[in-house]
Amino acid sequence: MFKTSQRLQVAYYLKNKFLEFVQSKNRHEATGRLRNCVFLAEFTNLPEFKTSLTAINNWD
């Protein structure tokens, strides 16, 4: 399935990066992982992540 949709592949990768953030063991680790997630999501510019990015940026 990923071979046919690069957008789906990227979205799945971003979802896994967000899951890594959620599973962080401490605040320091979580902060770095969240920054990485936000950077990657902004870089990919997938519209499906726009609302989530807005919420995260407003939260910070």
C-alpha cells in the first residue's frame, strides 16, 4: 500500500514519530521529540496535519 501512496507513507511516519513523543520517559525527551514532530509535519506540509500543528503551536 505504501508503494502506491507517498503521502500515506509520510503520514504513517509522522504518526510513528508522534507516538514516540507520547511514549517519552521524561519532559526533556518529550520536548525534543515534540519539536521534531512539529518540524517534520511542517516540512511535509500535509494538509491533514495542519489542524494538529495549529493546536500544538497554540499549546506551546
